[in-house]
Amino acid sequence: MACNIDWQIAQSSPTVPTAKIGDLYKGLSITVVIPCLNEEQGIEQVLRRMPAFVDQVIVVDNGSTDRTAEVAQSFGALVIREDVRGYGRAYKRGFQSATGDVIVTLDGDHSYPVDAISYLLEAFLHLEADFLNASRFPVGDRKAMSFKHKVGNWVLSLVMSLLYFRWVRDSQSGMWVFRRSILKDFVLESDSMAFSEEIKIEALKNPRVRFREISIQYSSRLGEIKLNPWRDGFYNLYFLVKKRFTGRRK
């Protein structure tokens, strides 16, 4: 079932607090959104490395039972609780409270390079993108991704590319840079891990959105693994096909 979000109301609400860190980045305000489930070890490392120019950091606590929320608050992040479990659910909740012109996403397990945010923003501006996908391939750190996961990602990315007639190297990446204004044109239904591929699909099929992709350095995660490769892999494959042939149009 689709989770309909009134982006316009969420974006303009004067009651949404912000965690102000720095000044505007080349005239743009930047929000970083991080979904977390029991990531107290990783989130500390992520927030320690957060660039000073980021204007708002949102950590969406997706029902953690450890000190994730407490650690995030100690670093000045805006912590939002979302008790309904789900990767996509957490992101949609975080996007509702985002106030930046540009949204950057990454995981709380320190697997995505926080230090690369400025590099990605420069690429985002240089390529005149509306949505920039940070591809984890080629994977330089052998410990960061198993062979099984590499094959699964390759299959899912190939299927997406064939279904939407556009080559996407990493359909499952969780690090993106995009203009917050494009969310109002997206129909985002998934509350699960499939959200990662769905938001890219919405960008790809919208003729007004300029989709670009660039490689980053991906590293080993900190903390427990949440992904179930077989269950999530087959569901994401099913979701790709379902979205292509039965997805709603706004």
C-alpha cells in the first residue's frame, strides 16, 4: 500500500526544528538524512565526520533498542522516532522533516563515505543533476561486500536497467544526492529495502529529473547486519517487475 505524504505541507511547516551546523554550500542549504536501527557504534563515527557546511542532520531512529538516539542527539542531530519498522518508512519520515534545498542520504553503519559528501555535491552541481546516485562499484574493499551480494546487486541492477531502458550501475545504493523539490513528483510506495530502487525508478522515469551516477568508495559496516540477502533480494526483484507493470502514476 502506498504511503501518501504531503510533501508541500511537510516542507513548509514552521514547527520543524533544524540542526544548524554551517553556512550555505554555494547558495544551497544541505540536509543529511540517516535511517538507523541499532547503529550506536556506526552513527558516532558518521556524525564525527559530518562536514561543517551541512545545515541539518536528521537521524531517523527506526525503533532502536540501543543508544543510537542518545548518541545522535549528543552530536547535535535532529532525532526523529519512527516506530513502524522499514528502511523506506524511515526515509519517508525523515524526508518529511527535511528543510534543505538538497538532501544527501547515507546509512548509519559508516559503510558510506561521509568525507565524500563535498565530492558528491561538486559532482552534483557540475553534472547539473537533480538526482545523483552514488554507486558502490567497483568495490575496492574486499571485506565490504561478499561475492553473493555483488552478484545479487548486479542482477537487480541489470533487471532495472532493462526494464527502464537506462543503465544503472548500482540500483541498491543507499547514498544519493537530490533536490528536495523533486519529491513532490514522486510516488513512493515501498516501506522496505525496495525503497532504494524505487526512488531511483521515480527519478529515471520522470523526464523533468536529470539522473546521474558516480562511483564512491564503499567500506565494511560497523555493527550488526540487518539485510537478509535471499529474502530482500527476491522481494526487490519482485518489486522491480511489479513497479514497472502495475506501478501507480501520479
